[in-house]
Amino acid sequence: MSAQIASIAELRQRLDTPRRNGAHIGLVPTMGALHQGHGRLIERAREACDTVLVSIFVNPLQFDRQDDLDRYPRALADDMALCDSLGADLVFVPSVAEMYPVKPRCTVEVAELGDHLCGRYRPGHFRGVATVVLKLFQIVQPCTAYFGEKDAQQLAIVRRLVADLNVPVAICGVETVREPDGLAMSSRNRRLDADERARAPVLYAALSEARAAIESGVTSATAVQERARKRIPDDDRLRLEYLEAVDAETMQPVEQIHTPVVVAGALWVGQTRLIDNVRCTPPVQP
């Protein structure tokens, strides 16, 4: 059975023995409402680590809207059942008061990588992400941490945080898990009604169109983006927030595509905001 732990002190105590014994500790940070995508992260950690810890914490610092925080799905009983079925050893479920006993005055800002894509539309979001991730790294002191590639910008920011601050944690990115129709698995998908769910795969269709264009030799980012956006129908229940090609490491927009890029998009489906991305490598020029 996975042990559920709510306090930082108890978690550190439980990790003390495996750490002294040289165990490889793996951390899977989540906000709960777990699905098969999270399951893949836990499976990867279980394959490689002696001790697997899943954290479940809906972090208020990374929400720019109170209503979004309030509506974020929470399903702890189901989450615990999934963690247990996949062999997680520990599940850290702290309260907001446990993580932030006082209003934090020290936060983490990773410059430039969060300027575009989600960062442009969610002010302060990545400051909240970087802050809570560093707190979890300090609390758990894992050997390896596992993050989904669906959140490509978040993954790039975490990797830069670790590199710049010399945090001794290996970061493992895990491929996006998709539904049969291509929709990236996300905790937010459960907010979609049946009609919205039927429309939601159009984001991945648009990103796939961008990848096809790049792999066919189109080098103009503008041309790629325009071609992809045409896959989003004129529909009152759909609103494309962004779709753009950025450098795969720096997350900065590109004009010409000659090296690997990430094409990322955010689409509002009704009142639910979905994100997704594809990595694209242009053909080798003769």
C-alpha cells in the first residue's frame, strides 16, 4: 500500500532510512486528478528507482485566476488507488498551510523561458511553478524527478532551474500520453462535456498539421503556423489562444525553422483551457 503523508517532517523522516541506504529516490510531482499520463510517469519512476514518491498538491501560486484554482479537479481517493496500483511507495499530500505557512517572500523566476506561450497569457504562472518545484526538490531531495512532455514550457523551465541553481536532481521528460483520437491526457479534460470533448482533438490535429509541414520542408514559421491554424474551425465553442513555433530549448519564437522546434498551442474549449505541443525536426538540408 502507498503510504499517504501530509507533513514535511514525517516525509523527511520516512525518506531518511532509504537515503542512508543509498536508495535511488524518484519524485513524480503532480496536482492530482491523476490519469494515465501521470500513470506513465509513475511507471517510469518505478522502473528506475528504489523508492517512488508521488506528490499531490494544487499549488495556488501558479494560478492566475481564483476561479480556475477553485475549479481544478480534486479526486484524492482515486489518486491514492492509482498510486497504490502502480507501486508508488509514498504519496505526499500537503495542505496549503503546510507548504506555505506564511506568505512566501522568496520566489523563483526563470527569465525569458516563460515570456511566451503560456507565460504571456498567465502572468506569474511559471514563477509559481518554479517556486513549488524547488520547494519539493528541497523537501524530498530526489535523485530523479519525472515530468510530462505535454507541458513542454514547464519542462524547459525546470531543466533550466536545475542547471542554473546546481540542484542535484536529474530531470526525466516522459512522452505525452494520448487518447485514441489524439487528445493529450489532462486533468482538465474531465471538465469537458460530451460536445466539447468531441471538439477537443482539433488542437492535436492542428499541431500535427504543423509537424507535417515542417517535415515536408517548410521553413517559414509563419507559413507553418498559418497552415496549422486553418485546422481550427470557426466555432463559437473554440478559441485559439496561441499556436506558435519556438526553439526547443530556449522556448523563444523562431522565424525560420532549421533546427528542432516545439510547436505549442493553447485552445479554449468552452470554459476549459487545453494545452498541447509536438516536437518537430526539419529534414536535413543537402
